[in-house]
Amino acid sequence: MATDTSDERASQSRVAGLLATLAEAARNLMESIETRCRKRRGRAALSELSDDELKDIGVSRADAMTEASKSAFWG
């Protein structure tokens, strides 16, 4: 039966660390995409509200349109 050398264990540890880092980066990317999609849907819904509905929530039509026109990527 072969046993792991300390070099092999160190290499396996580095690979495990790298995989954990990549998994965290993938989770962060997915969360960022989900957040941007939620913002886009919210902005689209805001742009569809009537003037009375906007008034009820204290937002002007100009502010609603400014928000709705923000980039999905940058804002």
C-alpha cells in the first residue's frame, strides 16, 4: 500500500484550497448576477407605475425614469 508523501499532501492541500477559492468566486459571481437581475426587474416595474402610484411611494416620474434607464451592468 502506497502512502502519501508530505509533498503529495501539500500538493493536494493546495489543489483543495484552489478549488475552494474557485467555488467561492463562482458563488460570488452568481450572487452578483442575481442581484443585477433583481435590480433590472425592479427598475422595469418602477417604470410601469402610474403617476399616482409613484406619488404614493414618494418618487417623481423623472426620478423613476432616471432609475429605470440605469445600466444593468454598471448600476
